[in-house]
Amino acid sequence: MISLAYDPIFTDAIIYSSLLVLLSMGLTLTYLTTKVPNFAHASFATIGVYLALIASRIWESSPYVAIPIAFVISGAVALALYTFILKPLIRKGASKAIQMIATLAFDLILIALLNITADYITKNYQIISREFTLRSYDGLFMDMPMILFVAPILIIIIASTLLIILKKTKFGIAMRATIENPDLSGVVGINVRLVYGVSWFLGGGLAGIAGALMSMWFQGDPNLGALMIPSIFAASIVGGFTSIYGAIVGGILIGMSEILGTRFLAGEFGSWLIAYRPLIPLLFIVVTLLVAPRGLTGINWYRVRRLFGTRN
Amino acid sequence: MALGTEIIFIVDLLAIYAIYLIINSSLNLEFGYTGIPNFGKVLAVGVGAFVAASIPGRILANMAGIEGDYIGDNISIITQVNVWLVDNTGIGFAVFFLTLGIAAGVGAGLGLLTAYPAIRLRGDYLAITLLALGEGVRIVGNNFTPLAGGTLGVQVPDPLSWLPGELRFPVATIGLIIIAAIVLLYTERTVRSPLGRTLRAIRDNEVAAESIGKDVTRIRIKTIMIAAAIAAIGGALYAFYVGGTIAIAYDRTSWTFWPFMMILIGGLANNKGVLVGTLLFVTLRKFIIFFKDSLQPYVPFDVVWLDFLLLGVILIAVLLYRPQGIFTEKPTKTISKEGFTDKQKG
């Protein structure tokens, strides 16, 4: 088992899948409340990447320090997008498409600010701030990179906390009620705006954590978000876009297929295939929409089992 | 006759204006009139450019009897083709129009393919799918070298190579303006026709449109195909105008986001909005690029990001404070009552 994980491809697959799970959980959380796909979501993660760079290279401490900071800052940025742009637009009755364009515009602003930050870091501190990696700042655990253990464990902790909050606490119940029927929840005295705001903060915060973790294994760049957006949306769509469980399954599925699937296909057909890896999430989106448009969680598994005659 | 800097500036501005007019009127047909959020506009534009990159050069090299690997020896082959075209102007134009036709056909086909999985689903799913598939065009173009030379790009033959150097760009610009005018005329006539009213009906109330017997899915697919064909022509024209194609240039910001911004500033669902919004945007960007170098010494980062920042803020401000844009959509001009009664009498 351990020798398996020594093949760097498995390390890649485990870390990448963990990150996609976090990102698509956050995206699903924001989509559940406002029902608008947020195209700026991946750039929240890029903020985390740069905070990790600042923490390790400028403050000269561990990149792990950046995790809580990234949670707060990315969360605040997501909250700002909701409060100052989406909320007024929704109040004015703007269509879904207009709201989506607003998130695209916000993404453009974030990308510009991240690039400005990158330029500034390079100029003032003489630090490489594009296509950099912080692998050497990560510790070792059992002779393997620490991130390999931290990423999945952190994701298990976050996912179970989130599920406990949603199922057991009063706030979580209020949140689920708001997702189910915002008008009715408002009538019974739930502060719908607050619930929406909290889920946007959490969604952005989770993306920030994913970004801070990402920098310790993959290359960081201001345009990272733009490259990852199809994968995150594919994970969410495969998961059904309406459930946190779905996002977890979708993230693992897309992450594993992107890395292990590409490796397998490249072995079968030749290494020229590796460059086409970004097409895998697109394929997943198309197939999911054609076969089961409501995603894995929307499939009636009882009927599928009956179809194949293995009812038990 | 040497052209002054101002003339070159205006000629280039008008050419880009004409190309964006073509792309924006196709987007307006989709988004403004029919309400299809095509966040993958770059796909059709890129496909048009790839057609222009891969087909006319090969046809002409074959006709001129030029040997060699089209991608590997691209620059020398295209240079020879351009020399050959000086004496074969007619063939040059024929291949040029043939390319536009192929681009339109391939664009329409890919429009159908990309829209098909999500056309029946809610608008946001369609938007996500089109955006994601739009990213695919660059990935394929970047890696599949026979198409457009991959990361190195290829040159596109110049049907105007017989013109003296300083006249080439002004003449090309006039040609682009004529084609843009034809496209605008076509979209204007389309939206005034019964089909145009059906499109608005689908946008405003899909269920109501369906209840009076309109096949909403079919009409939406048709609209996407027509719009993709027009946008592909725009992409091919851009490739011909700049004389080359490189996959990396077909990014989401330039060919999806800017067109959306232009039609939103001008005002959705009217061609006056497209004309003015595009002009405003293209001029603003041209000036930003023009004055970029003089601003560079004063800021500690690349000025191009200031441009992105400014445009992002402008668009959000427009969406928040003037969502209808400069020109509001007006009811369609129909035949006057007198005209109608005259027709009935006659």
C-alpha cells in the first residue's frame, strides 16, 4: 500500500482529488443558496495560493500558517461578492445570466488583483511569484510529503463538521430550510440574508483552504483558477450540484479520472494524450448531462438496481 | 504614399470594430433576443480562426504546386503562396470566400454539438456547459498541431497580397466593414421577421411560447447554429486580417467576456446598442493600449492588469446602475395601420 503511494502519480491523484472535493463542496454550498453558478470560485482558491506564498517566503514560516488566514480572507472576498454585487442584483430582479456575468466580471477583477500582487511580490522581494511551487517548505511524515496526509484528513474533518452543522445545529437546520424554501423560512423568522451570507463565506473560505493546500504540491500561478474552473464545475455537476455528498463523490471521481485516467490512456495510446487532460472534465460534463442531468445524487438507485435484477 | 500614425490607428480601430460587430451581433441574437447565455462564444470564433489557419493555405499551396510540410515550413510556404496570389487574385478571392463558407458550416455544426447536451436544461447548466466546452477549443488548438500549428501558430494566406503595402490594411478594413454591414442587415431583418418575435417570446416566457405551438428546443438550437456560423465567419475574418492564427489568442476574456460586455453596455436586443456599445468599448481599449507605455513607469506592476481591473469595475457598475445599457429595447417596428389596410384593399 505504502509502496503504491510512492509512485508520485498516486500522490498527485490523492491531493488533487482532495482539493477538488473542497472546491466543489464550496461551490455547491454557494449554488444551493443563491442558485447562481459562481465563475469566480476558483480564483478564491488562487488567493489561498498567494497567501501560502507570502506566509512561507516573506514571513518565512510554514505554508500551513496560511490555511486559517486563507479561510478568513477568501471567505470575506466571497461574502463581498455576495453582499455588494449579487444581493443588489437579485433585489433588482436581474436574470440568472446577468448574475453569472457579474461573477465573471468579479473573477476578472480578482485575476487582475492577483497578477498585480504577483508583480509586486517579485519587484519588492525578488521572489518568483509565477509558476512557483512551495514543495520544499512542506514537511515529511513517514518519508512522504506531509500534504499527502494533511489534505485528505483535513477534508474528512471539514466535510464531517459541515455535515454535523447542517444536520444537528439550529443554524444548520435554518440553512437547510432556507435552501428548501426561502420565502417560507423568512415567514417563520429565519434571517434568510444572514444564512445566505454565511454560506457564501463558508464556500469562499473552503476554496481558500484548498488554495493554501494546493500550493504545497502543484504549481501556483495567478491564472490557476481559470485553468481549474472546468474541473470544479465538472465535479459539482457530476455530483448533482444540490448536495454536499454529491460534491464529495464528484470531486473524487473527477480528480482520480483526470490524473489516473490520463496516465492509463497515455499508457495505452501514447504520451501525446497527456496534453489533452483538460478535456476529461468536459467529457464528464457532457456525459452527465446526457445520461443523468441531475447528477449522481439525482439517480434513482433503487430503479437502477431493479433494472439489473440485483435487488437486496 | 506613407500613412500617418493617426490613419493607421483609425484603420486598425475600424477593422477591430467591424470584426467585433460581427461577433457581437451574433451574440445579441443568442443572448439579447433569445436569452441563451452563450458563455462559450470563444468556441465558434476560435473554430472560424482554425478553419482559416488550416484550409486556405493548404488549398493554395496545392494549387500553386508548392511542396513542403504545411506546419513545419509554414512561413516559407505562406510567403510563396502570397507571391503566387499576386498573379492569381481571382483564385485568392474564391478561396477566401470558400473559407468563410467552410468556417460558417463547421461553426454551425460545432454549435449544434456543444449546445445539444444542455439545450433542454435550465439556463445556468447551459451556460456552464458552453463555458467549459469553450475552454476546450484552446486546448485542442494548442496541442493538435495540424490545425493551427499548436503553440507556435501558423500564418494565413493574404488574398490582398497584390496590393501595395500601405494600401493593404485600409482596403482590408473597408472589406470588413462591408461584411459587418451585411451581417447587421441580416440580423436586423431576422429579428424583425416573425422568427424574431418568436425568439423574444421564447426569451420572455418559454412555457407560453410552447403552449402556442412553438418548438422551443428546435428554435433555440437553430439560433445557436446561426449565431455560431456568424461568429465563426468573424473568427476567420480576424485570422485573415491579422494574417495568422495562434491558439493561445482565443481565450475566454477576449472572445466571450468582451463581447458580452460590449452588448451589455450598448443595451441588449437592439442593433443600435451593438453599434454604439462596440464602438465605445473598442475605442476605450484602443486608447488604453495606446497610452499603456506612458503609464508603465509610474506603477510597480504590468499596466495590462489595470486595464482588466478598470473594465471589470465598469461592467459591474453598468449591471448595477444601468442594467438596460445605453439603448433600451423597444417594441419591434411593424407595418403601420395605414400600410396594413392599404395592403388588404390592394
